[in-house]
Amino acid sequence: MTTSSPVRPVRLWEDGFALDPYGYYAALRAQGPVGWAELAPGVPAYVVTERRAALELLRDTETFSHDPRPWESTVAEDSPVLGMMRWRPNSLFADGAAHVRYRASLIDAFDRIEPHDLRDRVHRAVHVLVSRIGPRGQADLVGEFARPLMALVFNSLFGLPDSQSERLDRALGMMMEGGAQAAEGEAEFGGYVLELIAAKAESRGDDLPSWLLDHPAGLSPEEVAWQVFLTLGAGHEPTANLVSNALSRILGTSVYYSTLTSGARPVMDAVVEVLHHETPLANYGIHYARSPVTFHGAWIRPATPVVVSYGALAHFAEQEVVSGRHPKDASHLSWSAGPHACPVKRHTLLIATEAIERLTLWLPDLEPVVPRAELTWRPGPFHRSLTSLPVRFSPCSPDQPGDPS
């Protein structure tokens, strides 16, 4: 793909992409390391599907920027992907000194969360949810566990009551999926964050927004609001997907589940498998060329997104393993790379592994109702997210004698 008139774009917004993304990734890869796609109707993007090109893009701060504002001026205000791509004054959309300032404040704030404290928050959230679903003997581990679990955990970290969890979950779900509900979800989530920061500006607490407001970097309340907007969104959605995708792999393989419950195989194995082969944030890492440039055979125009397809990278790496070929570098890129790599992967792994371990401790005989191959996936160009994961199990109450402490 070297001309200024690219081939017909691969449409990542179609329903078929959620159903089976791998054919779409193959169509992109057929164009070369950088393919031509649409994230939404009339919203084109370059998509990187080759590992070496992705690493070069993620590490090159001279040629590429994270600032989407030149692109924004070319996009309709009602575009369904704006909620995920619109410029905001936070570390995701900043370059240079501004990025360093925002990122340092986030790292410092999250470093104040002790592992034992985070573990206790996860255990408490699992207890709340098992109290709801346990006596029934059946549940949807997406809608009734993974997603509400993240809302409970992140609300506690950000100083909000459990009663606000459903609102957070609903708003983020609409924004991530895109489509007709995206603008409504973005507006609801934005209002949620602004109300939170206004309350913390008035009265501090022992929570992340308060720590950010008091950080030596001197962030304004508006800057803190957008940092929270980023971290709540980036923390809730991908981590919920990581948990549900890992559970689907565990429960979809009887041998896997038996070794898990016996302790012979740790939960971390399943989580790492998902990060390698079914990464929850499938297409993101968005960059913009500062000026026209040829990049791995593609002529990249400014004001057009260049997206890293972590899903495609994982898929093609898995294909190499299945075919008996071993990639030169078998590590995954689910945490991204370069100066914008995920700053809180330790926290994310702890939340995901503790949630699954605790759930399977309470409900040791989980059994999937639907074969894994027949599970369905939520629409949207950015994520790999199950719509539901129905299971059955022996009814259990967390308050009965002999329960795990």
C-alpha cells in the first residue's frame, strides 16, 4: 500500500468484525505491515498488524504524535469513535514534557496503593457479587461478575460508593462499543467524572482523585478530571474484558479448569494466555504523523489515525506457534510499548488474578452453559469483549459456615 489512493478500507465497525475479527486481520495483513481500514463509517485509519512496525511506531516520538486535534477537525461531531479518540489534557493524548508530567502524577498516585489493600478491595467486591449470584446456581460472568466487579473496585479506589457502580459500568460500555449510543455514554461518563472531582476538590479523601489534586505536579482540577477520565476508562473496560476472556478460556477447557482448581496450574497462566492471544483492547495505541511520511511501505498522511492492532499481532503470533514456527520474540504487546506503555500493569494483573481465584474458591464447580465457540462478542473496533458468559454451579452463599476467609 504505497499510493495516495489506498485500497478499499477494511471496515472494523461491521458486525462481522465482532463475530470473527481474524478474517479482517488477514485482509489488513494482505496489504502489508500497515493496512487501510475504517474505524467507523467515513473514519479511515492506518492499522499496523506487524510486530516490528508496531514497536517502531510506539517508540518513535519524533515522527509521530499522540495529539488528535488536527484529526478531530476532519471528523463529524457525532462520530461514534470520538468518545475514545477525542483530545483531552491527560497522559494518553500528550507528548513531551506534558506527557511526562501527567504520567508521573498517575504513577505516583497508583504507587500509594499497597498490594494487600488492592487485594482486599477485590475480595470484598467478589464477596458482594457472589452474595447476589451464589444462591441462584446460575449467572452471567460478564454482566453479573466481570463488569460490575471492576465498577466496584474502581469506585472504591476513586472514593465513590457502591451505589454508583452501575452508572459507571453502563456509561463506559456505551462509549467503548461506539455506534448510536457512544455520544450518550461519553456524556454520562464525563458527567460522572466531573461530579467526582468537584466533590473531591471540596473535601479530600484517601483516594486517587484526592492524591492527584494534591500532587506536587500541581494539576488543576480540570487536568485531574481528565486524568481520572482516562484511568477509570482504561482501568474498567480492558480489565473487565481480561477477566471474562480468561474465564471463558478456563471454563471452556475441562483439563484447564481441573488443573486450576487443583492448584496445578495458576490463574496467571490463563491471564497471560489472553494477553498473548485474545487481548482485551484489540485496536488502539493511536498515533498521528507530524508530517507526511513513508512507514513500512505505506504513505502516511497527517491528521489520519495510525492504530496498533494488538489483536492482529496476537493472532498472527498464535498462528506461528500453532504451525510449529516460533516467533523471534514471543512476548506480547498488550501493555503497549515505548513511553506510553501501560503504567499500572502490576495493579491490573493483581485485580484480574485475584478476582478469578476468589470466584473459583467460592464457586469451585463452575460449568459453562454455552460452548466457547458459540459465545458472542460485543461490537466495536477497539475491544475484544464477550457479550455474556453464562454458567451454572452448585448454589452457595458467602455467609454460610466454612466459607473461605
